[in-house]
Amino acid sequence: MKFTIDKKDLLKPIQITHSVVSTKSNLPILSNILIESVGNKLRMTATDLEVGIWSIINAEIVEAGSVTVPAKKFLDIIKELPDSKIKVSVGKNHLVAIECEKCLFKIMGLPKDEFPKLPEFKDKDILKLDQVALKNMLIMTSFAASTDETRYILNGVLFELRNGRLKLVATDGRRLATIEKDVDSSKKLQKKIIIPSKAINELERNLKDEGSVEIVFEDNQVMFSLGDTVVVSRLIDGEFPDYERVIPKKTSNDFNISTGEFLLAAKRAGLFTSHESQAVKFDLIKDKMVVSKQTPELGEAKEEIGVEGYGGKPASAGFNPNYLIDALKNVKYNKVKFELSGSDKPGVIRTEDSFTYIILPMEMN
């Protein structure tokens, strides 16, 4: 195998695939990237057996073939080469030579035969939507997914396609984020799958602000085709919790509040939280909300924010400020609706784009 390519063109697909490479596997081949010629293009592939990704680029293919190379070492070498043409050739025993101007590197590769084959998706159910739309939906939900490995079923994002609407849901048991959107699909296409967080992170990293994405559904796998880049993932097996049961119905206890002021107040009060005392107090009185935190060994913070449209009784509750910050920093609207119903009730944020965020209250010390 021999090919020639500009450094900048070669670096991008290596960086895209490198992030999937397994660093803890007992299989040495999973530390490698597969490089193979496909016509007049190069395809680079990486997988950890749960998530796979490949990226295709143009190159001058001198001699067709394939090889796998150590992902980290290959990336480190290419990054340090001059911004020029790079020649790569594979010799006997899969020895890979990398030449650029006056530089020459040689690294040991492994044959393609040992590399796991990614699944093929043929004649399966397909959903097509804008990349930017999916990216925004993921940004608004994925942060709420659990990182606790003992709650494996929550270590991902639920994709629910029903009656021409796509809904994404994520929760860690203490908060829940959901958003939905009308999609151009057959109403007969009904899906309910859980995609692991690692695959979600790869999607967020590679989705662009233009173009479309095709989502191809398989029995226990899913594929996201972004054009020259494709992400494939196994699904989390199990039943996602009944999230609809925990989403409160809209009440008269909601009000409009500035997203920016709410975010900054949560950040400021959060400066006085500690591991033993995480809850920040939110007091709602007529046309203002008072955000406060008092920690004897640290000090005290207090701030007032004006609110609009509240006609209920005074109410108070304690919340983890970081959970509010995670949601508010991604909201694109100047104002959100916030619902504060009491110390034993969840707080609820809603926006115009069908985003709903539920946060459980905390006891105040």
C-alpha cells in the first residue's frame, strides 16, 4: 500500500477516529486505526467494539491496500511533521514508512485481518434530519445522563421516534432533560432506543452546523451517517424509566425569568457551596426571586432577580446550582419559564423549543 496526501488532510481523519480508540482493552488491535484504500480515497476506522467510527478523505493512491497502525503514535508523528506532502508506504511484515520532506519514520503495523469488522446496514429503517438540529438536541439533553456505571441503563440518551416526532431524554435520577422536534419521517416508523454516552459524545464532536445526517436503525445497533464520517454504536439493552410519569404538568406556579441573570446568580451562589452543603436556596416572593447561600466556614451570598408573570403564593426550595448551570448555559433564549412550587417539589425549566428540564429539590441545612 502506498499513498500521498497533504498533512492537514491526513490529520483530520486521524483525530476523528483516534477519540474512539480503546486504551484499556486486552486486544492490542483495538489500539490501532485501520487505514485502507477505497478507490481513490482513504478510509480510516477505529472501534472499541461498542462504538465505531470511520472517516473518508481524498488521497493520491499509488498502490491499493490496507494496514492498521498504533493510533496514538501515528497521531503524534503526523502532528509533528512539517506542513507538507506526506508519503506513506507499507512494506514487508506490515512495516509502515512515513516520509515528509527530510523526515522519515517507521512504525510497526498489524494486518487488516485482525481488525474487527463493523456491522453493515442494508435496507433498514432510516431517519434523515439536519445535523444542526440533532446537535442542538444532544447538547440540551446529554449532560443529564448518568455517569454511574451501576446504573448502566441511564448511561446514555433515549431516542424515541413516534408519530412523526423525535424525542430525546436523559436522566441520572436527580434531574431529567428532554427535548422533542417534528421530523420528516413515516408515521409508521416507531423507535425507542438508548444510545450510550460515548457514542453521543462522538456525535456531538462531529456534527456540523450544516448538512444532513441519516440515522439508520438496526436491531441492536444504530448508525449515524454524516457524509464523509460515520458513527456506529451498539445500543444499551434494557427498559428506560417511565420518564413521562415524572414530568410535572404545567401549573400556575411558573414565571418568566432572564436566562442570563438566572445563570449568573446560580454561579455566584454556587461559590459558597461545599461538599457537605451543596444546596442553594431559592425564595420566590411576588415579582422577585432571591437566590442565597450561607455556609458558616465560607461565608454568604445573596442576590435578587426580577421575575414576570407570577401570581402564586411565596415559595422556597433548595437546588444544586450546578444542575441549573448545566441547563441554563445551553439555552438560546433570553428568557425561560421556571416553576417553583415548594421545598418538596421539583423545579422545572421550560423553553419555546419544547425543552423541559426537571431538577429534584435538596434539603437545606
